[in-house]
Amino acid sequence: MDSEKVELIFERFQQSNPTPKIELNYTNHFTLLIAVVLSARTTDVSVNKITKELFNIVNTPEKMLSFGQGELRKSISSIGLYNSKAKNIIELCKILIERHDSKVPTDFDSLVALPGVGRKSANVFLNSGLGIPTLAVDTHVFRVSNRVGLVKEKDVLKTEQSLLKAVPKKYLLYAHHWLVLHGRYVCKAQRPLCDTCIIHDLCEFEHKRYKI
């Protein structure tokens, strides 16, 4: 896709929603990281349901360790992969206390070294928690960016790298959120809502449905 079309796409996203925010609820950097870990292969809505009560009880690594893996497992049992997530979170808390003075690290390499924190999760934390213009690629971002023609890649890492080159720097801070929200509510996997799409005329998806 040429740079002029890319510029127009993000200009429209910005006009529609100037300052989008992550839809996970959190109270501090620690709870944001925990919410992001919990959200792997799980909807933000499902995570917010369990963290509403959980974060009233635990909002520091020390409190999470006191809470314990068993209780945590019970509290998050309604979401997918809850056993491994509970184990990872407890181990993550131990590392935060022992190596990072109970604070969430602010550099990418230290974040991805934490149990349960992959590349996407680290970038989400850096972007949403610290305002760093990273571009996390989840299923929505991967689908939308390749479907509309922003990039043409077959794996997540290459999609991230290509998007970082394609997206104008002035839009990078919110690019992840715009693409996530567009994929979540408009450019859906099964039935994209082309009739309501604000970038319909710029989209290069060969199977897009045309407006009536």
C-alpha cells in the first residue's frame, strides 16, 4: 500500500477516535501487567469481570504472593489457560520482588524475561502503561493490517516490523489501539462490517463487501 493511503487510513482513525485506550481495567502498572497476562487468548471483557474483584484484593506483587496460587487459580478459573496463568503470575511476582524492587520493569528485554510475558504483552504494557510508541501485534492487528493491505506478511514478527516502517511516526502511539478496535468491532474475522467501515474505500481486501 502506498504511503498516501496509509496516511489517510490513520488520519481517519484519529478523527474518529483521537485518544483510544486499552479496554482492560487496571489501577497501576502491576495490575496492568497482570491484566495483560490474563488476557492471552481471552477477551478483555472476560478479564475485566474477574479483575474487578481481584484487584481490590491484590494490587502489588507481595499481596499476590500472599493471596497464593491456589486462590488465584480459583479467582481466574472462568478464563482460558487459568492454571498456567496462575502459575506464571506467581512466578512473575517473585521475580519482580527479587530482581526489580517490586516494580514492573520498563524495558522490553526485562519484560519478556518474565513468565507469561511475550513480545505482544510487553509491547502492550510499554504502550498503554508508559506511553511508548510500540506496536503490539495480536490477532486483530495481524488480521486487519494484512487484510486491508497495510502490510503483506505471514507471521506476527514480520507484521510488527513492517507496520513500524509503514505507519507514520505521528500515529504510532495509538496505532495498536486503532487497529485492535477496528478488528474487534468492525473488521471482524468472520463477517466484517464493511457497510460501516470508515476506511472502506481505502481497503484492499479482495473479498470486502461493497456498501449498498
